Amino acid sequence: MQIDYDVKKSIRGAFGDELKALGEKNPNIVALDADLSGSTKTSTFAKAFPERFFNLGIAEQDMITTALGLSLTGKIPFAATFAVFATGRTYDQIRNSVCYQKGNVKIVGAHGGITVGEDGASHQALEDISLMRGLPNMIVIAPSDYEQMRQVVRFAAAHVGPVYIRMSRVDVPCIYDENYKFDVNKAVVLKEGKDVTIIATGDILSEVIRAGEILLEQGIDAEIINTPVIKPLDASTIINSVTKTGLAVTVEDHSVIGGLGSAVCECLSESSPHRVIRIGVNDKFGQSGKPKELLKYYGLDAKSIADRIIEIKQ
């Protein structure tokens, strides 16, 4: 596939743009934020529909329970803040108020992963997918580019029940165009290959595609699968691919514990045991730095991903 890596767009911007577009069509859509609307881009919605926007201040637990209350009156609430606060500080409210009651609440975690950059470990959510994936009734999605996020927001608004959407701070290359059709039950095989299956989610996808190009130059033909939906996981696509290639490599801007890597290991161990290599943050906190520097430090840049796979295949 041909990608212009120099043309980048904001996943957060896609969330703000699509939420506003949906708000124009559906008066029941409302937005809530915890005093971070400029960062989460709910500010786009707030400017268009101030009467349907609620800034709860730095009170994330109140935001979640207020969102549930709004949902019980027929509203469709999107509650946004940084992912580390959206899932950690509010876990009890999400578990017992939202998921237990199958509340129609959409939780949007911004600034997920180490690509938050200079804000450092306190703001770099590396366990949010793990927290949300373990909750009954919760759908967990990490879009990889602008268009995918737009369609995920549309899906979340139409779906009745809890949804967690994770988005990064950094702008990313455009992988998908208007011909793409999001399906919550299907992963996307971006490139077919025979030597290794690389499975990626979220903002790291463009690095994985670049890694695949490096691998091909070294004679390794990688099959690349984008898995925006971590729960429910598209097991059949993954099993079919890994049965063909014999090796799975998961890549995520998240801890290797509890996220995409764990989900794939669980899937394959039960149905089609094969070796799985998990590339992510290895049970550590993040740190302050430029996003590109941090990706390299934690082995999540394209060259590091390719080098790891080359080492395994030798």
C-alpha cells in the first residue's frame, strides 16, 4: 500500500469534527469534559452546541456518573479527558455505574501511550486498554488514523452500550480513505504476507507499515493486520493469518501486559497455538521526551520493530 508519511492528520481532530457533524443531525448527542476540551477537541462540539456541552471541571468521577445520568434520559453522552484519568481515576464509576448497568456512555481517552511525549509518566496511559478490556459489556477501540476515528465515532453513537475509544496526542499519516468501512467485528488485512503476521492497533500502525517495508527489503514478507477493535477481538482473521505464517508479532503503544498482545495470546492459545512476540512497553512507566525519541527508546519505531523481527527470524 502507498502511504505519504509526510501528510499527517489529527486523530483527536477527527473525534472533534465527527462529534460536531453527528451533533448537527442528532440533538440527543451531548459532550462532557473534565476541563481539557482544548486537548480532547470536544471544544469543537462546545462551540457549535454550548447548551449540550458540560464541563465538569477536574472531577472525572463526577463526569462519568453525570454521563450515565444523561444516558438514562435518552441522551447519547461522549465523556472525554486524558486516557490516564478517563480509565484510572474513574474505574469504579465505569465498572459499577456504566458497565454493570450497560449504560449508553461513550468514554473517550485522549493522549494514550508514550507518544504523549513531554507530559511524562503521570500522563502516559499504558494500562488503559487493559483496564477497559476486562470489563463486561465494554467495547474497546483504538483507531489508527483520521478516517478510522471518524467512522468509529459514528459507530459509537449508533451502538447502544458502553464504548471506550482511545486516541493519541500526535498527528499520524493517513492510512485509510473514504472507501474504508469500519466494522466492529473485523480486523483489516492491510498487506498479505507469508513469513510473519504483524498485528497492530492505534497510532503505532504507520510505524508497523514502515517496518513491513524494511522487512521486505530483507526478504521477509510480513502480513500486516490492523486491529482497531481490541474487544471484541476478530479471532478468525488472526487465527487464519498466523496459521499461514507461523509467527505472530503484536505491536502497541501500551504495556505488553493486558492489551492487544495479551488478547492475541489468549486467542491463539485456545484455538491455534503459535509463537507470539509482544512489542510494547515492557512493564515500565513512561518518561518525558519527544514522541519520536520515546518510540525509539522503547523499541516502537519502525526500525526497532523490523530489527526485532529480523532477529527472531534468523
